[in-house]
Amino acid sequence: MNRLVVVHPDAAILAEATAARLLTRILDVQSQRSPVHVVLTGGTVGIATLAAVASHPVRTAVDWSQVHVWWGDERFLPDGDSDRNETQAHDALLRSLGDVLPAAHVHAVPAPSAEVATPEQSAALYADELARWAPSGADVPAFDVLLLGMGPDGHVASLFPGHSALEASGVATVGVHGSPKPPAERISLTFDAIHAAREVWVVAAGPEKAEAVALALSGAPVDQTPAGGAQGQERTLWLIDAAAAGTVAAD
């Protein structure tokens, strides 16, 4: 497995460095092919990374008209709710891009509505949208970068330890009920979809993440530490700060 662990001094530098790495990755891909498919994550460091992208001078070098934005998971909350990952991403980055990023290329997870009454219905609609942009014979695009945050319990996206959503297979998305972290209802990519990504980046900061980082990198069972199952086709990056690294040395 092509896995690289990169340790930065603190969370602020981690966010800035991840933003620079993301912009470089998009530019590198665009030098070879288009469009570019990027999966965003929420959380403190994930949103700080997007804010750092918004203020980075290299941002203007990207051809945003050829970028598609997706989400690894979403809270089943109304459009515009401040706890939705999509809302936070708009505030941090997407709004500042304006029309250079086509609205049709921002693939938000469907929010509750009269037509979307359950997380399962939202997940099914999102799976349809993913399939619409997938190569022939695939369920999802070959994501060029799939960003994931990680919780202190080792969860990624909305795949929690011991939760039934971990077992979903043969589908790209899953509705989540009874999440141990509020809100209880969510939508998540499955591991099948995550594993289709060319590159998976797990981003984590803080001493409360250190135990989960160590377990994931040591090969702990995925049902115990889901982050350990987050792997890309070509490369898996662990981008962490010194506090989250604990005693783990960078490769």
C-alpha cells in the first residue's frame, strides 16, 4: 500500500499546508486531464483548509470550470443549516469562487424536503448523481482527491465504529441513523466509494485524535477504527499535526 504520513507542527499549519497541497494536486491533474473530481470534508480542520484555499494566491491558477465538488458525508438537515458541511464549505470557500465554479459542478447531498423524507432517499439520489459522472461500469467518479476528517473515535465520513453503515457494500452511499455524534441522521459514502478514489487524504489534528491515529496506522480492525479502512487506489495520505501524531513517526 502506498501510504505516506506527514506531520505538521500544529493545526493551523496543517490547514495551510493541506490547502497548498490540494491546489497543487488539482493543478497537476489539470495538466493531464479534465475534469477534476474532489471530495470535501467538514470538521474544524477540513473547513479551515477550505478557508486557506480561498485566501491562497495559487487559487487563481486553477481552472475551476473543470472542477467538480462532492462531499464524503452530510448531516440530514435543511438547506442552509449552519451544521451542514455544504453550508460551511460555501461560507469558507465556494461563495468566494463565485461563477468561476459552475453551480452544476457543486454536487450537494440532497437535504430534507417534501420529496426527500429520509436519509435513505437522500442517499439514493446522491448515488444517482455520482453514477451520472462515473466512468462506464463504475458507481462513482474516480475521485482525484477524497478528503476525510477523523473523529476521536476513529470514524471517517459518517462511518462510525460498530455501526451498521460500515457493512454497506455494493452501493456508493448509505443512510445513517443513530449516529453517536449529533445529528443522528446522516448520509455517507460507503467504503466501496471511498476505495474508488485515486487519492484518499485523512486529515486530523489535536491530542484527542492521537489514539485513533495510532490504532488506524497499526492495522486495527476497521469496525473498531474505521479510519484504518480509508485507502486510495494510488495513494493514501495521513496529514496530521504533532499532537495527533503522538508517538507515531512520519514515514
